[in-house]
Amino acid sequence: MAVLNSNPEILLRKRKDKDRKRLQKQEEAQERIKKSQQLKKAQKNNFIRAETLVSRYKANELERKRISKISSKNEESPLISEDGETKLLFVIRTPNHVKGLTIPVKARQILAVLKLQDTDTGVFVKATPTTMSLLNLIAPYIIVGRPSLSSIRQLFQKRARIISPQAEEGEEKKPMRLDNNQLVEDKFGDSLGLVCIEDIIHELLSLSDNFVAITSWLLPFKLNAPVNGWGPQAKLARLLYEEANKKSISLSKDFKIKEVEDIDSIIAQQN
């Protein structure tokens, strides 16, 4: 029968040896991660064809011209009714329509104000003349439509998020799901008299004076990519559809904002 060595000196030596091996494995793992990151950076700097650089340059030039043309013109939007009635819109950020396209500074600033820096995120906005002039500047990067009550409820049930109010001072604020009426009451109960999520939905639909306060509190709705995706096949299907329904247009402006008639189906696909 084997007898365990209970010499404290030997046990201490074994423990130190285990600690040394553990630290050595951690260092090796960190070195592997560092090498893989360096390899990824090196792969990003691969050779780029001259044709690709030219196409990117032309795309960026066209985008800058489009921004400057829209900035100098104030056109009426079909999303604003003739009687001047304000509508509720849901704006979804889509990927850039040209790979490698550099978004102009003005368009990038508008996307930042609307909190639409990430693709497949959505926000609620009012269709005022000022808002529509801003949306025209970022038209290639968004789709816009008027959501129904059921779509708004689904968005709040599955995708509504806010910044965690329990984060201590100095601690990084993390997003959390808005799935509790108590969160609404704690935020707006005393100031606006809102006590549940349904009150928030009603305020958005009615475009009340509390619209800005509510949308500022909500984080962008983080959506899934559509079932068809934004890849080449989906792009080809959209191009074929546009070709079949092509209308004669003026080239004075390269891109106009268009209302998506069935925004609810898009929300359902991405929800």
C-alpha cells in the first residue's frame, strides 16, 4: 500500500511547481491570442486591386455630391401629409449599399444623433419637416415606414432596452431589457405620470409632448438580420424587383428617401 508523503517541504515544492505550470500555460494562451490578432490585422492589410480603389473613390465622390445637393434643396417628403399632420415613423439602419464606402461626416453625425451607428437597429421618430430633411441625407443607409400598433407592441415585448439605472457611480453602464412596469414608474411616474409599458406605447402613438423624453430614454431596438439577409442574393432580388417596377426619374438627385409600405413585415422578419 502506497504511503502519501506528508513532508511539508515536498508538498510546498509541488504546489509551487503547479502554480508555475499554470502561469506558464496562461502566458502561452495569451501569446497565442496575441499572434492570432496580429495575423488578422495582417490579413486586413492584404493587397487591394486598383479597380476596387477606383470604385470606392467614385462611390465616395457620388455620396459627397448627393449630400451637398440635398443640403442645398428643401423638398417636400411624401411621408408628410398635405394637411401637415405629423406621423410616427420607425427607422431601421441597413448596411452600406457600397462595400468600402466612407460615410460623409454630415451623414455620420446624423446617424449618431439618431443612435443608428450599428446596422439592424431601429428607432422611432416624428415625421416633421426638419426630421425628414435629416432623413433624406441618410437615405441610402436606412429604410423608413409607419409601424402598426401590433408591431410596436412586439418590439417592446422582445427588443425594448434601456440603460440600467442600478449602475453605481463610476461603473460602466450596461443595457438591460425593459420588461418590467416598475422601471417605467420609477423613471416617469412622478414627472410624467406614466406607470407601465403600455403608457409608453400610447405616448409614442399619440406623438405627445413626452415623445423626446421617452425616445431619449430608450436604447435603439436591436433587431436580427432579415431572413433573406443583406447579402448578394437578397440584393439581386431587390434589383430585379426595382427593374421590373422602374420609373423614369430625374438625375438631379441621386437618392430619395422612400417609404416602405409594409414596414410591419420587415419588423416581423427582424424581430
